[in-house]
Amino acid sequence: MIVMKFGGTSVQDAPAITRVAEIVAGRLKQQPTVVVSAFARVTDTLLATARAAGSGDGGRALQLSRELRERHYNVAGELLGTGLFTHFHSELEQDFDALDELLRGIAAVGELTPRTSDLVVSYGERLSSKIVHAAFLACGLPARLVDARQCIVTDATHTRAVPQVDETNEQLQRRLQPALAAGTVPVLGGFIGATRAGVTTTIGRGGSDFSAALVGAGLGAERIEIWTDVDGMMTTDPALCPDAHRIRQISFEEAAELSYFGAKVLHPATVVPAIQKNIPVYILNSRNPECEGTRITARGARCRNVFKAIGAKKRITIVDVVATRMLMAHGFLRSIFEVFDRHRCPVDVVSTSEVSVSLTVDSNEAIPAVAADLAALGDVKYEGRKAIVCLVGDNLRGTPGIAARTFNTLGDINVRMISQGASEINLTFVIDEDDVPEAVRRLHAAFFADLDPEVFA
């Protein structure tokens, strides 16, 4: 069997869902299980709706809900036609009435908790999976709707819940295997789960990819397909460099590095369950299903190019901590990282000397508070509008002189931090945000002028 995950742009409207049905129909012999995201931009709208209700603006929250209701009604109506939609309409109406009642309750209390936020946001995937399921049936596909909250068991860390793998696998076997054995296509929403007590949770933004990987690992899938709106992973962002090429094959390790440092087609956590079960992951384009996409496997193909891709992650802040009075002091680094841990602020790149530590973090509202706590350990400076650029490739391990070639290529572009060695396949450095387009174009021209046709398209 296979798992097919379709992202928000792949199910954003009726023509997109019709394409999805055609793609799934072509894979019926491979016993697909389908995981879908919310319609494009719906999660953002639901978050805005929840925040409006939490601030006491019930009118604004209900207005946003009405807009979502109309959009979902229109998509379902276009897909199903008048006869089928008349029957299906009441089911959608019940869901939106329940959402509106929830929003009124939040507005009355004037407080939005993470638990309640999860419940509001879960409607995106719950609604999209119902509409996709109904569309499949209308097209003659033997689909079966499955509530993901009965399959993905998580802890109670709302908004970024952690799946409990053993219990999740047990529920997947119990609820999906009979459907597959009966020759039907299970359809479920990604991103959402539930605690052991049945309380709705979400597993973080982009979590539908993670859901698909959990399903694939739990069912022992032959492969996991991530369907999006691009032809696969690219050597760099085409918006920065029009000469970017599609990567045919890449390793799990390389893909994980790229997905964390700017490659948005894949959620970083996706690869973890797949690595554990050695299940290949394919990145495919629902608007161009004939394209072979990108194949991600445990071991990448041999490649004559040093690097597979260049990633860039913007909106980065550098935090410098200088503490001469704590030179060689035991526990200094631990004390620094404890501050970031308290503020739930993840660190990307670290560089140390005898008297100072430099770190990069995503720019967010927590940085002034982090800096205030760090001031107890030493002199603190922070500077935003930076970007992390990383060059990823497993040939980096055994190729001498690459760092010199990289920084010679950058020329007059100022490099603020450098990291190499923590990962044997990643050369990372930090520059000003404004320099990213020129830096990426120079590096791409230097390292991807002559491409290995077995690895790049």
C-alpha cells in the first residue's frame, strides 16, 4: 500500500480536488490511503478567527467563519452538483454551526487557550477531508472517511502535540487496515490528532506531512507521496535563482537539512518516521502529475556534484553573549541554553570562542526577554535582519578546499557567522538578509554549472 498526502494548494478548490481524484484513481491497484490538508489559507483564517474571538470580538470571528462557510459550500456544490450537495449540505452546516457556537463561547469568556485554539483550527482538516471524501464517492472511487483524531494519538502539548508512536500504530492498524482490506480508500485529515482522553490536538504547522509519514510508517507503506504545487525539491529557490534545477534523488539526511533551512516543500519532521522504517518519500506535483518529482531515500545516489542544493532561511537574529568574567567557567554554556529553553526559543547556529558565544534564532517577540535574562550572564547584543545560507551535500565529507571555494565565490558579501562540522553534509553561514539573492545566485553558478544527470533534471 501507499500513502498519498495532498497539501492545501492541491485541494484549494473544486478543479484541484477533481485532479486529486483523478490521481488517486490511477493508483487504486496500489491500495492508497489519502491524507489531506485544509484548503489553502484556511488554517491562517481559522487562527485569525480564534484570535478575534479570544479578544472578545465575536462579530469579527463570526464574519470570518461565514466567509469560510461560503467557500466550503461553494467548493462542495461545484464538486457534487445539486442533487448530491443537497444531502451533504446538512452535514457541513452542522460542522459550521458547531464552530460558530464554539467561537461565541470563546468570545464570551474573552480568553483563547491553546486547547481551544487546537479545536478551532482542527475544523480545516475535518472539513476538507469530508469534502474530498464526498468528491471521491461522486467520482466512483470506493472511499471511506476516517477521523484522524481516532488514529493519531498524541500527548497534551496543545498546538505542537507529540504523537505517541506505539499507540498511534495500534489505532492505525485497527482503523485503516480493515478499510484497505475491503478495497476502499481511507481519507483522513492531516495535522490533527487527539489525546488518550479524546481531546483534539494539532501537531504543528506543516504537520500534515508528519501525519502522512506516521500513517505510512504505522501501516508499513511501500512509499509516501507528498503532493504539492511544485515539481519536487530544487537546487535552490527558483524565486532567488531562475536557473534552479529539480533534484531527482536525495538522501533523507540531506532532505532534512534542506527542509529545516528554507526548503518549504517538505516539513522537517516528515522524514523521521520514514527513516525509521526505511520508506522512500516522493515529492510530487498535483498540477503536473506526469513529472517524476523528487525521490528521498535513506541513502542518496552517488553524485559528481559536491552539493545537492542551497537553502536560505530569512528573518534570523544573531545574539552575542560576551562574558570575560566567566572565562572557562563550568556551566556557562548550559546557563545560556537554559535561558533559550525557558523562553521556548530554538537555536539554529552556534559559534563559540573562549569569551563569547554567538547564536542565531528565528526573529520573534521573545528576543528582548531572552536578552534580558542573558544579561545576568554577560554583555548581550542582538541584531536582526540576518539570514542563514546552507549548502547541503553528502560529498562535502570527503572533498577538500570547499570552504575556501565557497567564500571566494561570495567575494565582497560579508559573512557574520560560519558553521561546519556539526553536520558533515552542511556548510552553513550567516549574512545580511539583503545579500541573500546575490549570494545564492553566485553560489549556484559556481557549484551547479555542470550537473550530474542521474541526480538532477
